[in-house]
Amino acid sequence: MKLIGSYTSPFVRKIRVMLLEKGIPFSLLEDLPWSEDSKAPQYNPLGKVPILIDEQGKTWFDSPVIAEYIEALHTKHMLIPPGKIGAVEVRQLEALADGIVEAGIAIFLEQKRATEMQNPEWLTRQHGKIKRGIDALENILGDNLWLHAETFSLADISVGVILEWLNFRLPDLGWQSDAPKLTAYLERLRERPSFQETRPPEI
């Protein structure tokens, strides 16, 4: 399999961790979707990564779709529960993680603009999304080892990846001060080989 994407994208990293956890061989073809010579539009009309090219040459894009495909294709070491309700619960946690990091990306890009061009109200809205999302995850985790049913799942991959992205791109956010349980949880995730192997070079 071939995975197209950047080393720093949290959505690409989610899929990389998932593939490693399942022991599925793949090669990463680095592509920066913001660059003029990006090849992403050739495979995804939206020009976004990650993009997975399977062994039959079929193209899959959007990280939740790719995750669903990988889980359906390789049932060994399941990362999405087989039961319908459990699966939806895990996918909702994935959606929450994706929403948090999308707000973080919005802040990161807005702060690249000249200060006088930035929209304070827009930034406040994005910070609010992150704060509420982190608070929700802190409550969901509680004293549990993992986020769903005491079993490591796609939910943990999704959340761990976005927490590290926040530390990487928005180090002044300081989410840890209000989320001690999530902070300890992230340290556990960092010990997994799949997380160690996929850390962006800049971290």
C-alpha cells in the first residue's frame, strides 16, 4: 500500500499509526498539499491528504474513510468495535478529535497572517472549540486506561495524534493545565512504538 501525505499532518499520522498497529506494510509518499507541485489533486479532487492507494491501485481519501477501509480489510487487531453502537461511539470520538484539530489548524493558519489582518472573534471561536473538546475528552477518559470500553482503539489513536499536534503547532495553548488525566494518558500513548515511529521530525 502507498500512503500519500505529509509527515506533520495529524490526519495522515492517524492512518500511519493505524497501519503500524495492524502490522500492515506501506510506504509513505511525502506530499505537501499546499505546494504548487502537489500531486494530491490527481488522486483526490479536493486536493487533501491523506490518500491511500491500495494493492489493487484503488484510491481512498479522507482519514475516516481510509480508517474504515483498513478496518474492513484487515480484521486482525481490531481498532473499531464490531458492534454497531460501539463502532459509532468510537467514530464519534474520532470526529471530536478531528474537530479539535481542525480548530487548531484554523488558529495556526490565522496566526500566520499579519496581526492587523487577524480576526479576534474567529480566533476566540476556535479556541472555544478546543477548550470544550479537551474538557469533554478529559471527562470521557476519567480514570480509565483508554477512551472506549477499556480497549485501545481508533479513538485513542485519533486523540493522541491531535494532542501531540497541538503541542507541536500551538505550544502556548496550555491545554494540559486543565486536563491532567489526558496529559498522563498522552504519555502512555507516546510509549507505543507506533507513536514513536510516526512523530514528525520537528517534534
